[in-house]
Amino acid sequence: MQVRRVEPADIRGFTGSNWRVFNEGIGWDFAEEKECFAVFKDNRVVGAARCCMRGGLMVLKSIIVNRDFRGQGIGTALLEQVEDSARRKSCPKVVLETSARHKDAIEFYLRRGYQIVATRYEWFFEADWYSLEKPP
Ligand SMILES: CC(C)(COP(=O)(O)OP(=O)(O)OC[C@H]1O[C@@H](n2cnc3c(N)ncnc32)[C@H](O)[C@@H]1OP(=O)(O)O)[C@@H](O)C(=O)NCCC(=O)NCCS
């Protein structure tokens, strides 16, 4: 497995065109995502994570592994890259948000030491929404 830092453009196709169109349509600039990491197998992206510093905290914006490659440690490797980056910046916390619909992801984060620090109902998505965090 090869995990490395990449440019945002390198993972756009992987993270999905619908998502990109939605975000760019409402004015979110992908160029502001300062750090992206990807795992490659046979020169193909099989997992990616995006993060950025906001208000002195490291925000994990997204992490996704191709369905066929889950359960092989790729998500963990990506999360570790984000945490390493936070440590290098002397950042006190990695923070992220996820919904009750991402049950596997919530278990994944909790087993890696993240704690749920806030819960709210998100009316737009009609789901519980969680804020999680961990010192890196
Ligand atoms: C959450 C996610 C990134 C984890 O990636 P991953 O590469 O499967 O992660 P890992 O292999 O490092 O760890 C997965 C855990 O599930 C277990 N697992 C086993 N088989 C699995 C499978 N087929 N699919 C998923 N997880 C599996 C692993 O053993 C591991 O268990 P552990 O936590 O006790 O160590 C991935 O499931 C994913 O892309 N989910 C969809 C997108 C998503 O929800 N993103 C987060 C939104 S906030």
C-alpha cells in the first residue's frame, strides 16, 4: 500500500463528480483544501482523505475508501496521515462531523480514540449529526 500527499485535483475524479458539482455550485472552492492524501494500488486511487486547518484545529473534511478495498487498513493509514499533519502543526485536536447514516464510519472513529462531543438533528439531511474529536 502506498499512501502519500497529493494535490486536490488528483482525487477529484475519485471523490465523485456529483459531490464536486454540488460543492462548486454553492461556491466552495476545492483549491482551499490544503491537504489531500491518497492511497494507490496499481497506480489507481483506492482511498482518499481531505483536511484543512480552521480556527487552529485540524478539520477532517472527508475520508473515503473504495468499497472493494475496505477492511484492509487503508482508512486507518489515511487517518494517521491527517493526525501526523496535525501533530506537525502542534494542533491540539482533529475534529470532524458525520451523520448517523455513516454507522461504519462512526465505529471506525470511536475505535481509533475519537469521542462524540456534540449531537444534533440535521433537518436538511433528516439525520442525527455528530461532532467528533481527538487530540492527534
Ligand atoms: C470509514 C472508512 C473510511 C474506513 O476505511 P477502511 O479502509 O475500511 O478502514 P480500515 O480497514 O482501516 O478499518 C476498518 C475497520 O472495519 C473492519 N472491516 C473488516 N472488513 C471490512 C469491510 N469489508 N468493510 C469495512 N470495514 C471492514 C476492519 O477490520 C476495521 O476494524 P477495526 O476498526 O476493529 O480495526 C470506509 O469504511 C469508508 O470509506 N466508508 C464510506 C465513506 C464514509 O462513511 N466516510 C466517512 C464519512 S464521515
